Amino acid sequence: MVPKRSPIVGPWLGSVACGDAISALIRTKDWSATPIGSPENWSPALRMVVQQMLANHFPMLLWWGDTFCSIYNDAYVPILGAKHPWALGRSVSDCWSEIWDVLQPLIETPYRGGPATWMDDLCLELNRRGVLEETHFTIAYSPVPDEKAPNGIGGVLATVHEITGKVIGDRRVAVLRDLGARSAQARTAEEACAAAAESLSRHPKDLPSALLYLIDPDRNAARLAGAAGVETGRPAGPAVMSLEDAPDETLWPLRAALRSEAPQTMENLDLSLGDRVPAGPWLDPPHMAVVIPILSNKAHALAGFLVASIGAHLGWDDAYLDFLTLVASQIATGIANAREYEEERKRAEALAEIDRAKTVFFSNVRHEFRTPLTLLLGPTEEALALSDRALRGEGLATVHRNARRPLKLVNTLLDFSLARVRELVKLHGGNVSVESAEGRGSTFTVTLPLGKGHLNPRRIGPPSGTLARATRASPFLEEALRWLPDSERSASRPRAWSTR
């Protein structure tokens, strides 16, 4: 909404639409005390450019004369911050003393007859709210012709557009993009933190320093797994921090973040830690830090913490907190993926070990079965040659002794098969249980959940085509029926499955 504007009527300005606030200041300003003197003595060129500037809705600033006396419109007031209205009528070297070394050549070039200056992203550290802050502007500085000026140029008209929010926002998106790309290759949680720290070290403007701690399995301590901007083992980045209850925390509030599962801020770092926290690319060291919990895929079981210092020239606000929360979330994803990879690797190694054991076992089965069976055939053939066809004495003992050997092999084979089944069922989120009763035998129950929602999507392959039910089920039914007596087998044989 465009603010309501009222005309300024004066012998030197004529009538021009201008904001009430700035018009009141211009009316009451004692211009005779400024380098450009009373308005009655202003040149026609100065009066005209002031009228045009005040009527403009875009931030504009006029620097007039050799001292570059400042006159600006309503739209420029937010850029000044706390310097308004003090800045009206002041020389630019007084108004913006902290950046005069940057502005001077940009202003004097067009004022001395050179070309107009233009920059699409001018980074300036302004002190407009009591502290230096990072700002970015698109600027255009143009000379203002004036016949009464000694060199034909009376001043410089500045058109400015602040783009601080856009520049910082784009920069933070780049941080998150870089973070995601680097952590994707990690194979352990420690590697994920190291990759994240390396990525964050490339972006010191938003994160002058960052520490990544992983919580030990016993949940009693947190160990440093990555550091950016801080040397490992230095006072600001201890290798291990206790998470056990203690009267207070002398450094970073990790225990408070663990209990609350919420960000914890720490202020006045310059007083408590001095220069132990690096300043990054800024002149002043950080005054504040925040501890962000790193979540895991388990409820109320944090994976670790991100300890980030806040740039002294960046204001702490909701946007900064949201950015750090996204950073922690990105790191959490990298850690979770790495730990899932570790678990998958362990499962693969376990299956490979089972396969190796299977290979070794079956390579020996032929020999292990042939020897006792040969020893069984000798006594039994001798017994068959006797009139009563009976085993006695040493022959019976030999048969008994050698029959136990294949029995042991069969039991081992069954154990191996059950272990293989149990591992496969576990991979599908199922369970294997057994109930045994004397005189009734054992019942093995294999339970598998329906659907695929419980499975990791990355473990689900593409459909391999639709098979008829009879094609899939019949071999298993036939195999099961072979275990039944002939009479029961005929009665229990099912009809063919419909394939429609």
C-alpha cells in the first residue's frame, strides 16, 4: 500500500507530493547550518532534483557539493536505521564513516566528471543499529549537472536497492545444497559428520565455526566427530563432553539440548570464551552460539548436536534459526543414511558368512555321508546272508555307531536351513517361532507382515511380471503332500487354482 502523501508548499520547493515525515523534517531543518546553505540560495538544478527525488517511491539519496551533503526521500529512511533523522544534512563521510573508504571512490568518480558507477551487489558492513551488520545493495550513482557548479556537476544522485535478504537466502540455499551432495557419499556416521564439517567450512559467512558431536551408544557422553573453523581438541571444541547430570555446564549446553530436544542459545561468547571462537571472515568474533539437536530415526533418541557460532555481523532471527535447523536436518539425514548403510553391510556380511558356511558344509556332505553308509552296508549285507537275517554282536554295534554319524549331519543340516530361513524372514520384517511338545512333535511358525510399507523402499525391486497362482503355489503344495500317507494324500489333494 502506498502511504498517503501531502503536498509540500514552499517558496523554494514549489508543490510536490512527499511523505509527511520527511516533509516535516525538511521544513524544520536549519539548512543554513549545513554546507549547502539556506534553501533560498539553492541553485535551480538542486531544487529540481530534490523535488524529483522526494516524489519518487524508490530509495534515493542526493549527495550535494564538495562535502557531499545528504538529502534523501522517505523510501531511503529504512536503510539508515537509527541514523535517521540525524543523517539529514550531514556529509556522507560523517553519516557513513564506517564505509567511507568504500563509498568515496564510487561517489567521486561521477562527481569529478567520470562515468556513472553501478554495482549489482555491493557488500557493506553498516552500523545502522548500534552494531556492524552485513548488507548488500544494488547501486547506481549518477552525476547531477549544475551550471552554477565550478566543474558543471553539482552532486551525485544515488539510487539504491537493498538485496541483503536475497543474497543471504541464496547463500544459505547453496550451503544446504553443498551439504546434501557431500554427505551422500558417507558410509559411517563419523564420515557423514566429517563430510558435513568440510562442507560447512566452505561457508564461514553464515557459520564462522561449527562443531558436530555424536552421542555414544551408552548415552553418557558426546564425542566430537567434525569441526569447521575450530581446530580439533582446542578449548572451544573438546573431543569429549559428558552428558551425565552435573551442577552446571561450563561450555556448550549439550545436556540442556538433550533434555529439551530443542535449540539452546549461548550469549556473550566474547566475554566467556574470548578469542577461542574464531571470527571467520568478519572483523569481530561471534557474540552468540546455538546448540541444535540432531535427530535420529528413533523417537526421543538424538543422534548428536550441532554447535554453531553466529556471525557477529548477521542478526539472530527466526530466519537464521530456520536455516540452522535445516542444516541439522541435512546432517541428520546423512548420519541416518550412513548408519543404514552400515547395518546393510553387516547383514550382507552375515549372509555371506552363511553362504561360505553352506559351501563348506555341502562340500563335505558327500564324503561325510558316504563313509558311514559304506560301514552300514557291510554288516547289513552279512546279516541278510544269514538264515535268520538278524544283526547280532559286533555287527549290530557297528550299524548303531555309524547310524549316529549321518543323524548328526542331518541335524546340523536342519539347523543350518533354519538359520538361513530365519535370516531371510528377518530381512522381510518377519519372525520365526517354534513350539514343541513330547509325543506331538514341533510346530514351526513363520510370520510375515502383509504389504511392503514396513520395508525400506530402496530394498524393493521393480515388478518382475505377474505369475499365475497355480504356477507359484503348486510346487510347494506338491512338496508338502509328499509327506502325507497315500490315503491322506489323495483326500487332501486340492483342486487346481483358478488362473482367471
